[in-house]
Amino acid sequence: MATTNRRGFLTLAGVSALAVPLLAACNRDTNDPFADDTGGGESGGGEGGVAVIVTDADPESLNPGQTTSNQTLDVCAKIFEALVWIDPDGQPAPLLATEWTISEDELVYTFTLREGVTWHDGEPFTSADVVWTIEEGMPNNSRAQGVIAQIASVEAPGDYEVVITLIEPYAPLLQQLKVFDLPIIPKHVFEGTDLATNAASRAPIGTGPFRFSEWDPGRSLLLVANEEYWDEGKPGLSEIIYQIVPDAANRSAGLETGEYDFVGAFYLPRADVARLKSLDNVVVREQTTIPSLHFIQFNHQNEHLGKREVRQAIAKVVDRPRIVEQAMAGLGLPGVGSFGEGFPWLVNEEVSYDILYPLDPDAARSELESAGVPEGTTLRLTYDAAKPQFQAASQIVRDNLSAIGIEVTIEPLETSVYRDAVYAQRDFDLALQSFTSSGDPAIGYHRIYRTNETNDPNVNATGYSNAEVDALLEQAETVSDLEKRGEFYKQAQVILNEDVPTLVMYDELQADAVSTRLEGLFAGINPVDRWGEVTATE
């Protein structure tokens, strides 16, 4: 499929509410907005035009059980669904589950499932799919494994009822039952097969508002409206085209000319935000509803970086405010500690980076000398070349470290090569990375620091392991009271901010750019979710 624009493709193709503590209750009013729609809509949707979304690279897979890569989850959020979705206030709302109850001890969650939902191949969605997904369907999704590890058992008393029993109370459970963390995949398609090689991992079958149509690697993906979607009258769009645009400058240019309709924060060059805000045909939405961290991972297998005093010395020369201003065009908050400041209730100001690591090249050079680091030592710094902000950040880090006698060789890598080098091979010295919190620190941030002896993808690649930190993070997951949770995180920061296994450069202030021809976007807290609500004018 040769396509570079909407017309060519069509011719060929035909917060403060974040981390809200869970409320234990015998019954919960879930305020299901779809309460009267229990069957697939006969009239269907898909009459609202075509939208072109920009991504930077091909997905690793279109099976969300196999990866947590942004490219995969972006596409899969339109194809698959989960038990809940997260509304703009950060609250879980009914989706494949219409309601739920929580036991008084916060250990047992009973979900009533939506009836009349079918998979894209026409098979009915039932509780068996939910149970199988949790038990077998998410082997390589680190975000899913984070919640699955908290589950003692999952049972299906009936076709439309699921009971999840936890090992111990887990504060962000409902937050983590969304499509980005625990999407439900079809048991009848994957059971008894190799998930990685199953054809449905490249041609997925979901329950969502859009069906997979075709994939032209390196160029584009096409999704089409699910005409049998259970929410009658939706989706609003007839097609979604994912255009793969590795060159960051071309993404902004395509928005300006009207070739593209949506460039999410993950792919938007920060240097272009001011210009895009001045355009009449583009709206830039700046938001901080989902805290995200950008950080430097230190490979502790390196003879020098394995020493805490060396990492501390480097922390005293990395100019975090300069990185925010020059690499992020001001769209960020300089890192203050191991969890940033996106969740104010957990920040330990007494051990902040500003106190421990004020910019001081002279002190840093002296500490490196004491640690036995020779003048002229070379470190390799790698990053995902598809992330333009990392190009600028890497150059600033190189400049910073040169001031203390460390030479930095910058190694930008293609996305899949980067993932393999950093997470599978551990072939790096310094690696730039970004993780979203996904609405709660336990969901997105614990994986930065937790012990990872099995080289799980998108989980702590530094080699750092601290049993006390692991225990504190586990305790922070088990209480719903924010003040009590915050104390565990503050204790963890005492250790992590001193050990600096990873150095947080900044909290991202996100900016998404969207064409004025799209309506209904931002229905959920995550702008790549809830695209069944979106329409487009031609």
C-alpha cells in the first residue's frame, strides 16, 4: 500500500483525582453511561469521516499481551477494550464491566459483565475471556503483570460475572483494569497457541469500536469501523489511518498542511509547540493529567556506574533545568527526585535532588577522582531515535559530563533495536527513557526501580536491586489512604535519591496537537483512548 496522505490511502484502501483511594463497599454505584445498551447496535456507526493519526514506528506487535510499547498500545486502544475506562477526572467508569462491588476488606471484587458484546470475528465475549486473559494472556505485558501479581484467584461463577480475589489490598486495582494495563483478549483465538506467532498478534481481534484492516510495515496501518459495535451509533469515524512518520519535523509539518489530524504528546516535537499554537487549523492541548517521567538509566554492570558515588557525581552536573528549557521547550518540571512531583502527596522534599545534588562541577570532578574514574573515561549514551526530545537532551548530557572529564558517545537507535539493546542485552552505559505513570505510581513508576533479574522488557534495566526498596514499594500498593501510601514512598525516596540507580531529568508537561476537523477527542483521561467518540469533518 503506497500512501502518504488521507486521499491516497482512501483511494487504495477503498490530577488531583489521580491515585484516588479505592472505597471499600458492599455495593458501588458505577453510573454506567451505557446502562440501556446491552446489545450491539444494528445501525452501527462509522459515518463521521476519516482521521489520520501519527506514530513514529511500527508496533512491535498488535497483541497487547506481548508488549507495553507505546506504538502497540496506541493502536490496540482502538481495537481492544478492558473492564473499565478512566474518565477525565481520573475515575474508573464501566466498559466491559457494567458494575462492580468491593468487599469490606478490599480483597474481593465482583464484576458484572456487559452482555451482547461480540468479538470482531462474531464470537461472544464472556467471563471466560476475562479469566483466561488474567491467567494466561498477558505474559510479556509488564504493566499487566504488575496487577496480576496482586491477584490470588480469578473465577467466573457465570458467563457474565467475574470474581477477583486479591492476595492483599491493592490500592490502584481499578485504575489498572483499563485498556493500557489489562486489555481483554479473546480466549478462543489464543488458547493453546504461541501468542507471539499467532496470526492474531499481527491481525488482532478485539471487541472495540474499530477493527484491524491492514498493515503496510514502515508506512501505515488501517483500522475500520466495527459495524457490530455494542454501543449503538458508534464509532463516529469510518476509518483511522496510522501514518508512520519517523522524522519528527514532518509530523508537525503534516499537521500544519492538514495531512495529519492528531499528533500525541509522545510524538510531538516540543520545539514546534509554540508555532502550532498559532495556527488556525490546529489546537494544542497542554495537560498534566497523567504524570510521566523522563530519566537516565545507569547500567550498574559498568565498572564505574556501578558505584553510587559516581552516579551521585553525575547527578551534580546534569543540568535538569537546561534540559527542560532546551529539549522540552519549557514543557516540563526539572526532576526533584526518584518519583518526580506529579503526585504531590508522595514527594519527600527533605531529600530532593535540589538539596542532595546542586549543580557543582568542581565537587563532582573531585568525587570522580576519589572513586577512581580516570580523566577521559568514555561512556556510551543511547536513546530511541524516534523521540526528538532525547536528541537534544543527549547533547546536553554530553556537554555536562565533558565538564568533569567524561567523554560521552551518543548512540541513537531505531526503536526495536533500542529496546533489545537496553532491556534484553543490557548493552549500554547510559540510556534515556520515559515512562508514564498511567495514573498511579504503582502502575507506571515501580517498574523503574523494582528488582528485575529476568530482563523483563520495559522494567528496570539498570541491574539495581534493593530488597528494602522492593518491600516499601510493595507496601505502598496495599493501602488506599494517600497519606499512609505517601509515607512509604517518602521512605523509599530516602534510599533511591541517595542511591540514584536512575536519574530523573524531568516530569513531562504533555502537549497533544489535533486538527480542528476532529470533534469528541479527549473523552478519557488518556487522549489515545475513547476514539469511538470521535468524529471528523471533511
